[in-house]
Amino acid sequence: MKLFISFIVPLVISLSVLTGCREEVVEKTFIRPVRSMEVQAFDAIGKLSFPGRAQASREVNLSFRVTGPLIARLVDVGTEVKRGDLIARIDPRDFEVALRDVQGQLAKAEATRTRTKKDYERLLRIRKQDPGATSEAMIDKARDNFESARATVKSLQAAEESAKDQLEYASLKAPYNGTIVATYVENFQHVSAQQKVVRLLDDSSVEMVVNIPESLISSAKYIRTVSVVFDTHPDSPITATIKEIGTEASLSTRTFPLTLSMEQSADFKILAGMAGKTMAVDADFPDSNTKSGFEIPLSATFSPGEDGATWVWLVSPDKKTVHHQEVTVGALTDNGVTILSGLTPGDILVTAGVHYLQEGQQVLLSQPDGE
């Protein structure tokens, strides 16, 4: 009996301790991270500024199309060149010898062509004057000799053109006006075909790429001109135009690239890499769009019921919780869908994972798109 009691008492104490430990376990609430964006008015892009860096409109690494020893590099970093200017030259002697060799073979082949042509024509005249004086076999052989000689000439003419090209390729020339910004080889160095020799930059016109938030990219097509202010010259704004509107967003920032084009400033020279900011100064937003609201990603919308209503999740800025909001959907756009009612500027909208949220659920906001 004592043995039984001594076994039961420790067991009861152990179970009590385990029960107490279980009661102390606190279940952690999972806070779901979500991607979000701030709802912007359709014409908000005309009131915002975006940073960017200047880049040349054209840049190219120049290289030879043939291999050989470099005997002349006529430019250095900073040299300004015009289209057609000689930049570097490979020793042309091997190419000159090859050209002369082909030209010699061509001259011999042309002489053979002339002789065989005369032989063929002579036999044709003989047959015409006296049909029995020559055989068809002789005429056929003369014709074959002439056709063969003519084909040889054509082949050697093509070889001559190729040899001339090879000789021409030994001289590297500027394809357009610009400035040499880098050199990669030195005089008397053996260079290979396609090996970089110099880098040429055309800065007569300049480009700048800025990143536009997903919520505003559809408005960019209505902007006519943009004012660009570089950090080094804040009092000298430059007018730019939109060259290209990107159609694919960055996976990390969900922004779209917008490429601007501008001419060189009369007050200072814009160099590649200069930092600046842009702001739209002239735009033509349709009245229907500015009044009818907002464009949002299609992934931000969902229809939970069978009534066909469309909802979105809005985030409470202070509590960081979500609540659903019914919206009226308009036309589809290139980048999403137009919302006619149900949203106001400044609303924080969940843009992905909308089917995994519940009313009042706490969320962790990622960096809003475009910031």
C-alpha cells in the first residue's frame, strides 16, 4: 500500500506541473505581411517629383572586325570625334597582300573569260556560215569553258570585295559624333576581333530614367513636357519630353521606368551620371478621367459573394488592420482597372493576397509601391 501511494503522489504532482505549463503557453497571433499602395488621384503625377540620373542617348563599345597588331590609337579619354573620324588602325599589310593576290587571280580569270567567250562566238559563226564545218560537241565544250570562266570571275569578284572589306575593317572609325570616355587597348598591342578598343558616348542629347509608382504610370501618357532640375544647377531647369513608358514593373519596387529625352543645356553641359529631379509642367488629362477617380492593380480587387459586387481591402493607418470596401469598377486599363467610386485619395490599399485576409485582421505593411 505504501508503495502504491509513493508511486501515485509523484505522478499527480507531475501531471499538475505539466497542466500548469500548458496553461501558460500563449498562442502568438500571426500578422500577415501585405503589399500596399496609396491611392492617388489620376492627375497626381503632375504634382509629384521623381529622382533620376542622366545618361547619354547613345553609348557604344567600338571594336575591330578583324584581328591584328594595333599600330595607331589616335584618341584618348576626352577626345571629341566626328562621324567618320579615324579612331584606331590595325597593321594593314597582311590585308593589302591578300587583296593584291585576289586581284591578280581576278585579272587572270577575266582574261580566260574573254578568250573562251571569243572561242565560243567563233564556233557559233562558223556553224552559221557552214553548218557542217563544226560539231555540236565542240560548240558545247566551248560554251562550258566560257560558262566556267565566267563563274570563276564572279567568284573572284566576290573574293575581291571581301578582301577590300577586310582591309577597310583594319581602320576603326567613329559611327557618330561623340566623346571618347574609355580606352581599353594600347598601341602595338595585338587585338582580336570584337575586342573592346574604346567607348564612345554621344551626349548631344541626354536621357533620364525615373521610376513611377504603379498607381500613376497610366497617367504618364497624358504628360507632354517635363521640367528637369539637376542637383548641380538648381536654378537652370531643362525641358524634357517622354521618350518611352515602361510596360513591366520592377519586382522589388513595383515601379515602372519612364525614359525622358532632352537636349544639352545652353547654360551648362549635362554629363552622364548627374543626379536630378523631374516634375511634369504640361499635361492634358481628360476631364472624364480626373473626375472618375483612380486606377488600381486588378490584383487588388475581389468578389467574395454571388451578387457580383467588387471589394477591396483598405488598411487602417493607425491600427494596421484591414476592412473591406465595396467599389464600383470601370474599364480595364493597360495596368489595371479604373475605380469609379468607393475610394478617396490617401486610402491605403492592399494590392496582393486579397483572398487570404479577413475583416479586422492585423497586417504588416510592406513599403508602399513607388516609395
